[in-house]
Amino acid sequence: AAAAAEAEAEAPAAMPRMPAETGLDDVQVMGVWNFTLQSDTPLHWIRSGSLQKYHMKFCVRSHSPSTCGLVFHAEADGAGTDGVSFWIERRVGRDGQEGNRRYLLAGAALESKAIVTRAFPDEGGELSEDVEVLMQGYSGAIFLRDRKVQLSFRTKHDRGSLAFYNSTRSEVNNDVNFSGVRITAIRKGPLEVVGFLHRREKAIGGTQDSASGQSDSQHTPKRATSSVLRRSASESVLSRSPGIQIAKRTPHSRRDHWVPLAKNAHASERALLKDTLRPSKNCGGAKASCSDFIAIER
């Protein structure tokens, strides 16, 4: 029994296996980003595409008072109001009281209740703090103060883009620095372009396709088909020349039919019109073979 226990102790521990549908190729590490935001500047979007499952870690350095944070699960290059917002609020103490710091979570995409933590002591001045964000689709958690504080929540949609902001209302020392922003995401397929860039590229692509289609139609002759010939010979589309008259014999009488001829008619159309004037050897009546190609009004 002792030998068996010793052998079991020396045996290597089994490593946890990843799900069958996930491999190492699906893990993407992005970053590191470092940037400083002034107060009341536009959202700073992280060009990581739409993310669903990821872990993000960064360090934020600010002065007191300050208000700064991030928006996630939002549409890229938008106002950020459609996502979830997390921010840190630092306040200066008044009447001899010590300052405080709170963490808040809210937003239109938040399915669970908004979160406002209690006020933690804040000595003021410059402060650096590490923040971790863990998202797994609809559920997520934010870890603060060396993981002693955890904010758990649920969202209305399972993916979106990331942006940072600084909404500090202070006349001095109002810059906020975000450093070491690193994202480890589980995502299949290439990076997706979303938001304003996606709409702009789609619009540019549609304009180029339309222009190339017009260019091809101007330089490349269309293949002569029955529908094309009928359209090109109609009075509603193209202006016509005086036209030609085709005499059609019937067993009892002779009728003349007006066939409008386009001024810029294709060569194949002219050839067909010539065939209408030439008796057909294979058919019993003249010009019968042309009825399949040109609609003659009676």
C-alpha cells in the first residue's frame, strides 16, 4: 500500500483539457496598448474587433478627483450608450474628512442590476490601480483591489467592442493614463471589422461594384438574347428610326406590321431584321423564324 501511494504521488498530475471545439489556434493575444486620455475626449476604441470571450487586464493611473472607465459589449465607433459601462469615481474629502473611491457598473446592455460599491478610503493624489475584466458571452466579472472585490453581472447580448474614456471634471491634473492593456481572447476565424469602419468599407465596396458594373456595361457588349433584343427595339427604352414595314401574307389577306428599329441597334439585331425580310427556306411562311426573337405587335 505504501509503494502504491508513493507511485501515485510521483505520477504527473493530469492537465485539464480544453473543450473539443476549442484549440490553441482559437486563442488570440492582443496588446499591449498604452495611452493617455484628457478630460472630455471622445471614446478611445480598441481595434480588436467584436469580442465574446476574453480576459483583459490593465493599469489605470489618475489624480483625485477623477472619473474614468471603459465601455464594453458596445458597437464600435458609436456613442457607447448601447453597451455596458464600468467606471472608477474618486472624490476629494471635505470638512477634514478623508477622500473616497467607488466602483460603478451600469448601461443599456446590462441585464442584471446596476452596481455601486461602498466608498473605499482614498488618500488622494496620484493613484495606480490594476483592473481585470473577464467576459464569457452573456456573463462577466470585474476584479479590483488585488481581486478582493469582484463585480459579477450579466449582459443582454454576448459580444461587442471595447472603448476607454475619461470624464474627469477638474481644472488641474485631469489626464488619465491607461497602461499595459492586454487582451487574451478565444475567437474563431479572422479579425472582424465592425462599427463605423465596417459601414464605411461596405459603402466604398458598393460604390466600386456599381462603378465597375457601369464600366463593364459601357465597354463590354452584351450577349444578344431574346429579352435584350426586345428591350432594345422597344419605343419605351430607345428612340427609334422611321422603322421598317414587314409584309406578312396570310391565306386570306396581307397585313403590314411596323417594327421599330433602334438607331444604335446591335449588329446581331440588324441581322435578325434582315432575316425577317428574307423568305425562310425551312419554314412554310416567310419571316416565321423571326417571331421567336422579336415581338411584333399585331
